[in-house]
Amino acid sequence: MFSTNYIGVDNECIKIYDPAKQELIATFDRYKDASRFLGLSDKIVRGAITTKTRRFSPTLNKEVAIRLASKKK
């Protein structure tokens, strides 16, 4: 059965960036893992990816950019 927590494509992942420092903070394979790390809901993470907007993470106490990217092999 298909779970909505997975991206659905084997070669894609979720990347969390710090826009102030312009560096990668973390990479995740599932929305659930990314949302737990950021302290945000799955719906907010998905929305930030589709609209390409920044979100404030209460866990990290900073604004982050969340993007869907391909995995490098």
C-alpha cells in the first residue's frame, strides 16, 4: 500500500537549506522525517516545497528553505 509520507520517487529527496548562510542543513527521504526535524506538519512541508517559499522552523529557531531535489548517485 502506498504511504503519503514517502515522496513516491526513488531518486528524489527533501533538502533543507539555511538561506542566510546558503548551505544545506539536512536531507530526508520522507516528509514525516523532515517535518519532525523541522517541528512543522507534513502539510506545511509539502506546501513549502510546491510554492518554493521559506518557512520558520520552531525547532531550529530560524527560517529555512525546503526543496525537492534529486539524489546524486
